[in-house]
Amino acid sequence: MSLKFSLIMATLGRSDEIVRLFDSFVAQSYQNFEVIVIDQNDDDRVSKIVDQYSDRIDIKYLRSEKGLSRARNVGLKHVSGQLVAFPDDDCWYAPHILGYVAQRFEGRPDLAGLTGCSEDGHGNRSQGRWAEQPMDVTRFNVWTCATSYTIFLRAEAVQRLNGFDEALGVGSGTKWGAGEEVNYLLGVIDSGEHVAYDPELCIFHPEPLLEMNEKAFSRARLYNRGFGRVLGTNNYPSYFVMYLIARSIAGCAVSALKFDFGRARYYWIAASQRFMGWRDGRGLA
């Protein structure tokens, strides 16, 4: 019996991107999957799209209050597959992706999770730095081996976790606007389960930092404060935290020397917010 995927997609404020994602689902060579849609909009834009695809995709349509982690926790209660993933509403899959992931899990009961990288659809890496070689995912390399929509987990591993931390993530209403997926994956890794990273597994997602503007700076504050909090609550050693902060400070200096002051500001915000987030997390650990 082939492995079934449960693809949990929370969404807010998007339509065209969902159509692109659903089209990529329809085009998958491997069709044993369900899509669990958690709609956080106040209107019917998503339900109309779901209706358009309901004869081609097995879709469960749910609603939740705002907050990415809250929405994913709602979706987790409705999983019926053996493999679970969390596609963003603005990512999309190449046609072979689900078949490739299923093949990697088949015959590997020791493998609790598989992660991949992000590309922009034009052969360029997107959404940060990525490891270039296959490796086991650890507490220290997870930062370059996973983001939410590149994580695939066995349902058994998911069931052993307590869900996403709802204080983290976009729409949480807190100052920690990211890091929920790393925090979640750390729960699997720290329990001793095997998670592998495969750079051949690429999920498409636009690069969000092409322009350095107020939106990018706001994102830097929220995301890096969240990442820092995860470092603090998960008791990362001080030297590793300082290394991550120093990388951003170095990026700030290099950008300034290139007269790219917008990017220098971005890196400075990232460094300072990581530090403050780490301090937040240490107070909660």
C-alpha cells in the first residue's frame, strides 16, 4: 500500500498563489494525497477556489482564527495520511515531488522526517542560505536544512509532538513572527528520531527579499525575533547564538562597504532582533 500524504495549507490574503499551488498538486505524478486547507480569511475567496478543484483534489476545508501556528494545529487534528507536510500558500511543487518523497520514505522505517531546500522556480535558491550536501539534520544545521514548506514528517512522529507553539509564527499576535517550524522540527530531532536533509528535494517559493524596503525591515524584526526566541527556549549554547548574530553583523558590514545601505540596515535589524529574541527565550526556558 502506497504512503498517503496529508498536506496542511494555512492561508490568509492570497488567491492567485493558491491556484498556482493547486495546479501543481493536480500535476503530481503521485496522486495519493489529501490537502487540508485552513482558511483564515473573512471572505469566501478560498472556498471558491476549493470548489473549483474539489473534483480533482481530495480537499478538507476548515476554518480557524488567525495565526499560522493556530491554523496548522487545527489541520493536524484532521490528518489521515502517513506523511505530513506544510506547504505555504505561496509555494508550489514540481510534478515529481510527492513521488520522490514517497520513494525516499518507503523501506526506511528509521526515517522520521525528510527536509529539502527552497528555489524560486528559476534555479536560484530562495528564502535564505541552504546546505548543499545531503546530511542528517541536527540541532546545529537545522537552520540551513529546513523551512516549513520543505519539511515532510511521518505521522507517527507528528503525533508524538504537542503541536506548533502558537506564540510563534506569522499572525501570532506576538513579537515572534517566525521560527515555529524549526521549533517543531527540533521536537522530532531532540527525541532522537532520524531526520535527513536532501538538497535534491527542492520546493518552489518566491524570494521575499529582492527589495530592501519597510516591508522587508518589518519582516526582519518579526522573523529574527522569533528565531532568537527559539534559540533561547531550546537552550542553544551561547557560542552558537553569538556565531549566528555575528554572521548578520558581518553581512551588515560587507553591505555597507558595498554602499548597499538598505541591505546593511536589514542585517543590523536581524542581528539585534536575534539577540533580543534569544534573551526573550532564555527568560521562558
